[in-house]
Amino acid sequence: MSVNPTFVDEDASSGSGEDATMLDGHNKRQSITPSSGCRKRSRKATGDAIVDAMLEIAAASKMRATEIMKNEDRFSISKCIKVLDEMQGVDQRLYFLALDLFENPNARETFTALKVNDRTISFGFSIRELLALAFLYGLVLLMLEAKNVIDLLAAMDDVDLELDEMELVAAAAGYYYYNSITKQPRRSESPSGTRFLNEVLTGEDDVCRDMFRMDKHVFHKLSDTLRQKGMLRDTPGVMIEEQLAIFLNIVGHNERNRVIQERFQHSGETISRHFNNVLKAIKSLSREFLQPPPLSTPPEILRSNRFYPYFQDCIGVIDGMHLPAHVPAKDQSRFRNKKGVLSQNVLAACTFDLQFIFIYPGWEGSVTDSRVLRAVLDDPDQNFPQIPEGKYYLVDWGYSNTEGFIAPFQGIRYHIQEYRGAHLLPRNAKELFNHRHSSLRNAIQKSFEVLKTRFPILRVAPQYAFHIQRDIVIAACVLHNLIRREERNDWLFAVAEGSTVEDLPDFDDQPDLLSPIQEETVYSLRESIATEMWNDFISKWAEW
């Protein structure tokens, strides 16, 4: 802002005589003792001094207001609109965006101050258009990305440009952005991460179930748990809810990183970082959600005449699950199972309520189920739930019939599909025991089916490091249990409870050999259960 010279002169000469004495001869002033008349001014003189000071302040304010009015006239909204109207090729969206910006006086001054020769360069746009575009879109961040364009402009010998550095940066950024929005597909055409998340959480319930593999209230419950326990934190660009949505989209649909980038509008690095953070957080909940079973008789047994009182001491089911695995070539021979497929062998234990008790992934596919169980039982660090005395788990005939584990009778038809048909009733105690054992043990097959249906990533060999593949299995089981606890009417569990999952025979698994003493002890328990069951069946002709 310019200053009136007359005002400056008057202000400079307004110092008092006492100021001059102090500057030119302060030693002399110290030796002079002011008289009492000098110390006491008359009331009239004091009033005149106040009036003079007020007049000077008023004059200064008037001149400042005049200068402000001049500047406002130079940077008025009408003049800015006039400059905007002179620009060619400004679309309607950009035009109305500019009108909003012109409400800000600083914005008007900056826009109007971008005055250069209206010379057209080889890109087909005038310098003024480039500068205006750069300003209107606020391309501060794009200036860094437009370095190559700046170099290009600076190297042009056939264009005589006299621009300072900031103008050159603005012009380059303007061209960069204008070119990107007119010639390239815009990423914003698909919903941004926040918008996508809001659409799912405010939409139909089925949409949330399909995209996040759980009901809305379960999703919010999990988000709140992760936030309250400090396992995840909101970042400036991604809230915990969006981080969780990214993870669930990947494991719930086996989506590639590039697809998730487009859906949530984040870089590949951001997607990978949040995926791993959420994976680690959910895995850390395993101790809370993978709990030992209750010692009382399970309700599923207690309510059934087919199972009670025969299996009243049974607390769960154990079985192995083979999941496709992606491993380096040097390890493939160890991970190739008997069907010739690369897999990891996952040991799992579950309740009859279809909740997982224990999960141990990561074993090579070539290792038998019984060997995995034996390794877990021999290693206290695996924290397998201690089996109370007199209690036991059901296992299939790939496991040993040992203390704490009851397997079916060998060489006797066992699987449910082998008993279908009008003439396939059990013919003896061992067949009846095997049939009911298989029906009760089907709970773990249902759990596996629900788990793999909800998280299809488990049905393929994901292209992650093997320890990530292993952790995904644990996290999936944690989410499985969380959903079971929070939503008893979950659609996948409802389907599983009303059906029977086929359990195909696996004759290649051979149980470990037991000592004669072990054999006699555990086999006697199984024989007594089978005998009691058969006697009741014959005498009462109960449901088989």
C-alpha cells in the first residue's frame, strides 16, 4: 500500500523540544532543574495538545481508508469476473468455483495480480490461462509433481517468456492439472474411500454383509474394540473404520491390491500398510476370542437323545484343515499333500456351537493330522487348552484313540453319507457309535465351511509371504468367533446349522501306534459308550 508523502513529513516533524534536548545535549539537560512553572501546564494547553493528537489520528485514518478503497477498487469482484470472462475454454464447473473464491479479498488480489503478457505458448493455452488455472485449483501440492513440466517450459527456446520463478511454477502446475483432468480418466469417478465406507454402512444390510462379511453392528463393535484397546489408531487420511474395511474387503473377496486402491482411493503402499496393521491387531485378539470350552455338558448334546448321556463328557471336536499355500520352490516338496496340491495343514479345535477353541496353522501339507496334534501336545508353548480329567474331544480315524481323544472304530463305515438310504440302518453297536460320532463331529466341518465361505481368500493360495498366510488363518478364526458371539442370527451360521457338511473319507491318514496299555484303557471307554448306546437303541427303538 502506498503512503501519502505529506502525511509522512508532518508525522516526522511532530517531535517535542524535549526530545531534541535529550538527543543533542542530554548531559546539559541533567544539570538543569525544571522550574515548577514548566512542570505544571495549564489546563488549556493540555486540552490543545489532546485535540492536535486526535486530529493527526483522524487524518491518518482517513488517508488509510482512501488507500484501502483504491485497492478494493483494483481487486473488486467485478474486475476479477471480467478477467475470468476474457479467458477461453473455462468450463462451467471451474467458472462457478472461481466465483466462490472471489468472495475472499486475498484471493481476488492474488488472481488479479497474475498479470503477464497474454502470449500463447505451444500447448495451446495462454500464460494467463495457465496461471489462473493454477491459482483457482490451488495446486500447491501438484507443483512438486510438475517438475518435469517446469523443466520442459524452461528448455523451450522458441518461446520468449519473461516470468519469475513462482509464475513459472504456477504455469507448469496449471498445465499439468488441466491436462490430467481433460485427457485422463479421473479416479474420483469411483467413490472415495470415505464415501464408499459411508455408502456401505448407511445402505442396505445385505450390502454390508456382502462387502464386509458381517452385519453393521458387528463391524462397529469390532472398530470400537480396536480403538478402545489401542490396537489401531486413526491416521490423518484413514480412520480405523476405513482401515478395517480395507482388510475385510481383501480377505472377504480375495481382492488384489490394485482393486482396493481404486475402491478406497489410496496408494498401494497405504493399502498394504493398513492391511498388515489390521491383521496384526486382529491376531492379537486371539487370546480373548479363542477360549477353552466350558466344562459342563454342551447344550447341543444335552438337548439330544441321540447324544446324551453317551457323549456327556465330550467338550469339542478336533480335525485338520488343508488350505492352499503359496511357498517358494525350494519348500514345495514339503508342502505338497497326498493329493499333489501345495497346502498348509491347519489343526483346529471347535465347540459344538461352531466356535473355534484352538487354531494352529502353518504345518506342511505333507504332514499327517496325528503328527501335528502330537507335536502340539508335546510343546507347552503352543498353549493347547488342558483337557480336564474324564473329558475328551472327538477326532476322526486319522488320529489315535488315546486319553482325551475318542476316535471312531476302524474298518467300520463311518461318514454320514454311508448311512443314507432306507436299508442302511446301523446293524450293530459299532456302526451306531460311528454314525452318531460322525454326526456330532460334523460341527467342525460346518465351522470350516462357514469360515471358508465368509473369507474366500482361504480357498486360494494368496500371494503373500507364508507367515502372512498363516496369520490370515488366525485372524479369520478370531473374526469367525466374534461374529458368532455378536450375531446369533448371522446368515452363514444359520445355513450351516440347518444342513450337514459332507465329510469325505480320508483313508491315507494313519493314526499313531499306541502301547498295549494305552490301547486297553481308551478302547474300553469307547466300547462302554457303544454298548450302552446300542442297548438303548434296541430296547427303545430310539432315533438312530
